[in-house]
Amino acid sequence: MKKSILITVFSLIITVTSAQKHYDFPMPEYTPTQGNLEARKEFQDMKFGMFIHWGIYSVLADGEWVMFLKKIKPDNYSRLADFFNPQEFNAEEWVKLAKKAGMKYITITSRHHDSFSMFDTDASDFNIVDATPYGKDPMKELAEACKKEGIKLNFYYSLLDWKREDYKQGKKGDAEQWDKYVDFMKAQLTELLTNYGEIGCIWFDGHWDQKQGNWQYDEIYSLIHELSPNTLIANNHHIQPIPGDDIQTFERDLPGENHGGYSDGVQVSQLPLESCATMAGKWGYSIYDKKFKSTEKLIHFLVNAAGKNGNLLLNVGPMPNGKIQPEFVKTLGEIGEWTSTYGESIYGTRGNVINAQNWGTMTRKGKTLYMHILNPSSEPFFFIPQLKEKVKSVTTFKGKSIKFKQSKEGVFVYLDSKNINEIDEILKLTIK
């Protein structure tokens, strides 16, 4: 009896786990357009973007999940809109900060789980234009600033909603209410894709609120492909890519890793890859957050993401007045100093040259391999395994020759760790 029960429980666990890692509803066959494929390549070349979590939750200064975590009733939460008046918001200042840091695109929350829309929408009165004393559309200004500075603009869009009744009733099984909610999402997505110029990507989040639910991606994805065929789709669903996905995302983790706990059992695909991460602890502004990551740690995240053939989408949570907090501005400036000097070893490169090593990782561009030494060695050399191409020369980033020896097992690079760059010593390997 006990053995039978254990077998049954184990089978249920396998079934549930499997259901969580795949989307079980039919999707139409998806053939990317040539423009879409070119957009994927451009995305991979950009490597570094700014994530922005901004909404009325910033008024409470306790992160973007404050409504849920503090169990604030929707009617009470709605009052925050009366206090949201970001007079210090300056779109050009934000975009120039991102550009100076070396970021090539911006992905901003158009609507988060709290249901508040950060753009001018006819589909809901709960938006920044109609419900706040600010009364303006920051997404319009951001779109104009991005176009001016050559930065690609993407929109984050929440699938789940803590406030709308049609979502709540639909989640409980009311098919009519669920269809109404999906229609609402399609109306807003149509606005986002037609009112702000060319949009690089729609970045979905919240699938995990209904892991086995029918999100009607067949309709939603088809709408996006019809309205803007070159716009990419990323979905932070924590399962295997769905037909129609153009980017595979990894939350708080590098591709293939699961330190953050969101990617268990998820395999890395052949799609363009992206890791999203915070500069502190939370995504939205928090006055209590003291977990600021160092410049070195964030540069290492960027380098390691590129080494795994992925991008880094690095988050800031602006304050309710519209300013980005000084700790983030300072760190982004320091990252920008690094990217302005060493950016060629990241932008336009591809990864997976070798598996990650204790000393660091590698990226590739044409016949040049970039060896990123992130950790010193007690040995007077660094070993590169698995490298089959014939190495012609090894130099420092500035061109000084470095002694090396190539064997069947790999390449020995002779470099004294006492003299390496403490953040990232980059060597160039020229191959035949």
C-alpha cells in the first residue's frame, strides 16, 4: 500500500512539474519574417539594456509588489494615483543615462501587476493621464527621447492583474469574464504598438500566476505579429519557449542556471537569450533596500551573460518624483566608463566559445576571441580547454604580446595574476 501511494505521489509530481514547464494549449505555426530575424540579430548584438520598473507603487517606496505583500485592498490602493505627480521626470535624462552606461535599449513597465497603466489608454481609466495630477503620458516623451538618441524602446506588459474583476473571475473559471480580460489586453497592446512609433519588443510577465491556464497566446501573439511583424516577443513565463516567442528570458539568472529559483527544469533554447537582474534587491523603488550590487559584480554579470550568448537587462526603479536614485546613477556611470573602453569585447559578439571557467569566460567576434579573466589564479598561467581553432597570437587588450602554448587539450596562456585588471583582464586571441 505504502509503495503504491509513493508511486502515485511521485507520478503526480512528475505530471505537475511537466505541466509547469510547457504550454499545453495549441499555438499556430509561426514563421518569423525576415525583418523579425534581422531584429533578433540586432537584439543579440546590443547585449545590454535598461529595465525600468516604475508606477504608483513607488509612492509607498516599498517595491513593486507592495499591494500584494501588504494586502492593500484595490480601492485603497487606487488612492495612490492622487499622490503620483512625477514633476522631476525627464525622459532625455533617463535615455542619456542609459546610453552613457553603454545600454542599447530600454524596456519599461507600461502596466504592472497592480493594473495601473503608465500610458494614455482608452481601455482603462486607471492610468497616469486620467487618474493622476501629473496628467501626461511619459511613454510618449520616452519614445521621442529614445528615437532621438538611437535607443530601442520596448514595453513590459503584465499578464496578471490584482485589481480587475474580469481577471479575478476569469481566473476562477468564468469563461465570459476571461474573454473580456483578454480583449482588454489586446486593446492595450494595440495602443502600445500603434501610438509610440517602432517598438522593439513586448516583454510579458505574470504567466506563472496561472501556470496551467489558457492565456490565449494564439490570439495575443498573432495580434502582435499582425500589427508589427518585426516586434519581438519575450515572455517571462519560466517554461520552455512557446511558438511565437522570439527571446528566451531568465529572471535573476544567467542562461542555464537556476540560482534565483525561477528556471528549474528549463532548457536553454536556440532563441536569442536575455537575463534580467536588479541593481539592488527589488525591482521597484524601495527606500528600505540596501542590497546594492557593486559595479564589479554587475560588470561580471554583463560579461558572463555575453559569455553564455545572452544579453543583460539591468533594472532601475525610479523614485515617485521621476528621478533615478543617485546610487544607481553613480553605478551606471562607472559601468559606462568600462563599456566605453572595453565594449568591443561585448557588443556584437557571440558566446558559448567554451564552457564557463573558474577564471572567467570568452566571447567571439569574427576571428577574434576575447578572454575575460574575472578571477585571478594561483598558477602563472590560465588554461583554456575545448578550444579547437588554431591560435595565431595572444595579446593584451592594448596589443602587448602574451606567451601561450596550444596542445590537443587546449591553450595555456602565461600571465601573472599579480598584474591583471582587478575587474576584468581582457586578452585577445586571434585565430586562423
